Amino acid sequence: MREEAVSFLTPPRPQEHHIVKVESRIGQRSASKQDYPGVTHAKRVLGMAIPTEPIGSIARQRAEEELVRTKEELERRSQELAHSLAMMRATLESTTDGILVTDGDGRVVDFNDKFAAMWQLTPEIIAARDHRQLLEITRRNIKDPQPFLAKIDEIYATLPPESCDMLHLADGRVFERFSRIQIVNEQIVGRVWSFRDISEHKRTEEALRDMDRRKNDFLALLGHELRNPLAPIRNALQILRHSGGNLETVQSLTDMMERRLTQMVRLVDDLLDVSRISRGKLEIRKERVDLLSVVRNAVETSRPLCESMTHELTVSLPPEPLYLNGDAIRLAEVLGNLLNNACKFTHRGGRIRLTVEREGDQAVIRVRDSGIGISADQLHSIFDLFMQVDTSLERSVSGLGIGLSLTRTLVELHDGTVEVHSAGVGQGSEFVVRLPILAAVPKAPPVPTVSEPTNMLARRILVVDDDRDSAMSLAALLARAGHETHTASDGVEAVETAARLRPDLILLDIGLPRLNGYRAAQKIREEAWGESMILVALTGWGQQEDFKKSKEAGFNAHWVKPVDPAALKTLVAELVGG
């Protein structure tokens, strides 16, 4: 018989395999399972048991096993790929930007739902994903399509790694467009585009720019408004030096100076109110008040301005009182602002009408004028801070653009509303204030009687201020009222002078050198002679926390500069019992 040399794997022995080359002989006896463990059919060849199955069958089995393993590996990798694609899609959809993917020729490959929503694509366009239709849709949405199309052509012609530009849409929206090329195996295969809606950001940016512009205008106007009253005061002082004691001239000039000073004080008060509003510190003291009484007081306050401009002022009030839960001083400020604006923005000889009515559970106040009116584009911003209706150099009225903003805030603090109506420039304006009224009418409170003190007792008063002009002028004013006055210019001197003179009253500034007013007051209170002394903080600091600090330091009262001379006389009498 022909002998064949065959190589095959012997059955496994512990920890090893042997490849044995043997000569196969046909017809020899078969080996038993005991001779060759693990082999079902075998023959004995050269004293060894070998499998009787053909070698091709073993290879086929191995090939099938390899095929199974390969199939399992393909299925595993397919699942991994599907998971990876799902994650990519989820990532694409989770971004807040609209994403568009195009190939190297600009054809649409994919886009996310945000992109479709931003460009308002129809279901048909979404399903078709045709780049020509998509380009036409976006072109129609763009405010100026020619630069938009030119930019796309430039990008695909020059292939920049990145691009970024702004798209202004016809409906007013603004998109930021960013693109970056896709590179696979060092080959450019397409481009990814992202679109972000920055419309709100742009509106905020524009609003901030507008506010900054108004702030700069306000600062320039503030300088103008402060210099205006200072100029006649300075002129009056020069005239007084050469008046020769003419009483009529002196009286006229002092009246004018007082008016101008009042104007400056009001400007400063408005600025302080703006500061309080910006920090949420503006407070009102509510109580039961008669609105009609507030209206009458406001009218009388504004009447001189109205008469100086020869306006016809008509006031219509209901027969029955209207009671509110409010701050009478702040409500009068609201009405005063509206009436003064009506006077200032109405040409001489104009008509102003103020009406108060009850509508349900509200009091409705209307102030209408025949003045310059308000254009439609300014109506929505008329209550904004620093807003000026007329910003030209030829404007005939003064003001910082604070009054109406303050008015709105005060009305809202009273749980009310204020609105404005105007048919346009030259058509006059109407401001309408609505305030909630109280259901029950209270009993009329007793009217307090206040008599100005007479025969005031002379008191020893120490005035402390690092501004020597302020200290000397106030001391002189008090001396004219019959008091013995002394001055000091810093906190240490104030304590030493108080210890030596033991005054009845100390008017003490807060911002003092060497020792501030709070510490000076505390040191005086620590002394036995200072326990019952009357201490008054007289300062330019007038915020709520300033009043609190003064009380904690031991002051009896806190007055804000400048103090009206008549009020000062009354306050001194009340404090020291004169």
C-alpha cells in the first residue's frame, strides 16, 4: 500500500499539544477510547491512535467555528456602531444651536431639529433634504440675501478652516453663523455649520448702549442744570456787594437766590431718590390719607409756575373725599411732577386740566395739557430713567429726565399704575394715574394746632463742621436768633470743646477729620456731662442706614443738609425746649 505522510494535531495532553508526523497505514485496527482519550473514531498507526475522520472535515469545522466567531464579532461591532450613531444623533439634537452638515460640494448631509425650527422648515423640506430647496428657504428669510449668498460662494471657493458672521433676518431676528471644515484621512469631506439665535442678546446689548448714551447725556445735563442756578446766585452776590444797602434790591436778590437754591436742592433730592430706587431702598410711609387734600396741596405748589407761564389751569374734583393707604408727601410729589411737566412742556398761554374721579375701587387722576405732545416712538420709553422728550440745544425747559421715572416708581409702590396717551407731536399729552382706594371711610382725624414758638430762650449751641463756611454761616444764623454759638472743625476738637463749654445743643457733621461724627457722639455720651446733652447729626448723608447709624451712635435727631432756616428755628426750639 502507498504510504502518505500526514501532519495533524494530536489529542491534547495536560498543558501541551504535539504535532506529530506519522505514516498512515490502511487496514490496521482501530484504537479504543482507552488508547486515545477524547477521540471517538481512531486507528492505530505505528503504535499510535489517530482520528479516522478525514482531515478536510476538521478544517471545515474550524472554518465554521471561525465564521461563527466572525459573525458574533460583526454583530457586536454593529451594535457598538449603532450605539455610537445614536449618541451622535442625541448630541446633535441636544445642542441649543441649529446644526447643518454639508458635503464638499455643499449638498445637505444632515441637520438637527433646532436648525429646522430656526429656519421654519416645512415637513416636506425636512423629508426631502434637498440643498437647493434649503438654500432658497434661507435666502427668502434673510433681510439682505445678496451678501448672504456671496458669503456662501466665497466659503466654498476658498475653503477657510473656519468662518463666522452675522445673519440679519427679515423678521428682525439675528443669527450668529459659524462653520468649520470636516477632515477625514487628511481629506476635506464637508463642512459643519452652526446657527445661534442671538436676537435677545443683541436687544440687551442695544439697550445697554442706549442706557450708556443716556447716562452720558444725563451727566452733561446735570452739569448744565447745576450751573444754571449757580450763575444768578453768583451774580446776585456781586450785586449785593455794591447795592449800598438798598432794601428793595436786597429783597429782590435774596428772593431770587432762595428760589435758585430750592431748585438745586430739588435736583439733589431727585438724584438721591434715583440712588435709592437703583438699590431698592426707596421707602414710603403709608397711612390713611385724603387724596383730595393731597391734590389741593400739589395744585397750590404748582400754581406759581403755571401762572408765570400764563396757563389756564382747570381742576375738577369729586364732591366726596377719597381715602387711600399712602404716603401724602410722595403722592404730592407724583402730582407735582405731572403738573410741572404739563406746565413746562406747554407753550405759554396753554391749557392744563386736572381731574379726579372714582371708578369702582380706584381713584383715577388725569392730567391733560395742550402742549408739545409725544411722538409714537417715545411713548413706550417716556417713563425710563434719564429720558428726555426734547434733547436739542434749543429746548426751553430744564430737567434731568428723572421725574417721570420717579413718578412711576412711587405710583407702583402705592399698588397703582400710570400711563400716558398722546396723539403725536403738537397734540398735547394725558397722564393717567390709578390708585386703589380704601373701602371704609375713616373718621376725620383731629387737626393738630402748631404755634411757632415765641420768646425763644437763648441756648448755647456748638456747630461742628469741617467746612468752615458752612459752620460759620450756620452759627451766624443761630446767633441772629439770639443763641450763643461756637464752632469746631473736627471730631477731636468737638469733644474737647463740648467738655469745656457744656453746650445745650451740638449740631455735629458726620464726615469729620481725625474723629468722625459717630465716634465723637459716642465719646460725648460716655461722659457724665454728655449723657443728657442734645446731639443732632447735621450731614449730607441721608440714606435710611445713615439715620440708623446716627441713632445707634447716640444722636437725638438726624437732619439732612441743607436745613431750611425757618424749620431750623422750630426744630431747635422743640429739641431744647425753648
